Amino acid sequence: MPKVLFRFVKQVASIAQKLSDAAALQLSDPAGNGFAGWKHAVFHYMRIHMDATFEQVVDWAEEMDRVRALLSLERGSFPHYSTICKSFKRAPMSVWRQLLRQTAELLPQNRHGAIDATYFKRWQASSHYLHRCDRSVQTIQVTFLIDTAEGAILDLHCSTKWPSGMRIGPKVVLRNADDLRSLAADKGYDDMSFREALLARGVRPLIKHREFASYDHAHNARIEDDRYHQRSLTETANSSIKRSYGNSVRARDWFRQFREIALISGVYNIEQAIEA
């Protein structure tokens, strides 16, 4: 078993075991088969890391001695892959977001954030499926909030409706405001109410004003260029994720697509921490 893989599994197990009881219960089987919620999380992260199906990752894990020991499972006691699949559908986005935030803590942080949006394709959702569900949107908008020290993904927001940054920015940033000292964003997030909300939470907004008057130029001139330009690190994270995991999602239902992107982001954080 490759050392890197086992280091990855150990990190995931450590993170998943820190889940709150409420979150762990939403991952575990409601029938009470004794398979703990944190073990479900390990399989889900392994699936993304190994680029495997649910069936493959359960089969491989059962043959890995150190993984069996870590999960305290014997051969023949591993769950059916459909059990893992059901927990992915059952646990809400809040659980995957909680796990994502914990993976970010593996990387050094400076509390200077940056936010930007990117897009993932829904090509896995076939034209037949889209027609049957009366859906035509083939792209998901994903807004990432990162810490600029090492590019750790702190939080995200997914949508099939492509809302403007001024609507999404406050949702993502303000629920993480206690962990930020500043926020860099492009002019798509230029909104006075957003700036005022950030300042009220002690976060300095590094968002360029649209230049309609001389005082807009003056506001922009006071923004530190070095700190402002670190917002490009969101593009670095976006590019790295798409190169490593592809630019399309596999799940068909929109809610599972959102969870898949949260999982991918968590795997990205862990892999960055392991390589550091």
C-alpha cells in the first residue's frame, strides 16, 4: 500500500472523527448496523482520492491491511458499497461543509481571504436525464473562499442559477468572518452593503470600486496591491482542482453534485497538506 495513500487515509480518519455527534449520525446508517459515520466519510474521501467507484473503493480497502486496522474492520465485515452510496445521498451539505473546514485547518493560514467563482460542467447528466427532469442547466457555478497563505479552500457555495457575486459573497464570507482579517475580491463583489457588513465583522474589504467618479479612483488607490492581487490564488486553486479531478461532476442529482464538489475540495486540501 503506497505511503502517500495511507497518510491520506490517516488524515481523513483523524478529521472525520472530530465530527460533531449530530453530523456523524447523519452519515451513519439509520438502521443502526454499527458502521460509524466517520468511517463513511473515510470511504467517500478515498473514492475521490483514488478516482474509484463506490464498489471499487470498498473492495480495495478490504484488501489493505493498514486501512482495515485503522477502521477496526475485519475481512468480510465491510459494508456493501450501496450503504456508502446511500450515506453520500443522505448527509446534508452542512456535513460536507463541516468536513471541508476541518481539512482547511491542515494548511497554514494567515486569515487573509479571497473569493471568486468558477464553473463545473454537468455533462454526466445525460440529455435524456435532463429532459426527463425538465432541466436545461449544464453548468454549476461554484464560489470558492480561500485563505491566501497556502490556498486552503475554507468554504464554497454551489448554484445552478448563476447568481451574481454580490448575492453569494455575503453568504459565504460572513459565515466565516471570525476566521478572516481581510477579503480580496474582484469588482463583481462591489457592493456597499457587503463592504459595510464586512467592516462590522472586523474584516477589511479589499474590493475595487467601479470607477464612476474621482473618489472611486481614490478608494482604489488606497488598496494594497500585493494583498489585492492575491485574489488570483483562487484561480490557481480552481485550475489545480480541474486538472486533478476534471471540470465536470459525476453525480446526476444537483444536490449530490454540490456534495461531490465539497468532497473534491476537501481532498484537494488534504493532498496539499500531505505534499507540503
